[in-house]
Amino acid sequence: MRVKKVLIVTAFVLAALAVIGAVNQFFVLRKAHSSFDNYYAFRGCVELLSKTSSHGICKTSSGEVIKIVEYRGRWYLNNDLPPCFFGSCL
């Protein structure tokens, strides 16, 4: 009986931690996609190579050159846009 309660409490705590982690990730990503500067920092860029109103190219701390693009008022890594289903994009 006691083991069963411990398992239930453990499962509840793990589920709560998973929900907290998911909510935290939602807000981190929401902030990152909200502006070029936030996404630039989120991707670990250390050098801005070029920037226009719709895209920017930067170099990350690992030396990789990436392109950040604006799509529907939010910023994303080029070729990593949100999926669209039945005319509605996430």
C-alpha cells in the first residue's frame, strides 16, 4: 500500500515537472521568435554579417553561418518555418 502511494506521488511530481518544463519552453520560444535581436541571441550568434528588414545573416559561436528570416511577423531559422495544416500555420 505504501509503495503504491510513493509511486503515485512520484508520477504526479514527474508529470508536474514535465508540464512546468513545457510551459517554460513555450515562453522561451515565444520570446525568441518575437524579434530579430531575441532570435539572434537564442541561436547563439556572435557576429552579424548582414541584415535587412526581412532577414539577417550571422555567425554562431561554433563558426556556422546561419540565415534568420522573418515570417508572419516572427523570426525563424531559414528553412525551419512552422508547419501549416489545412491553411492554418502554427
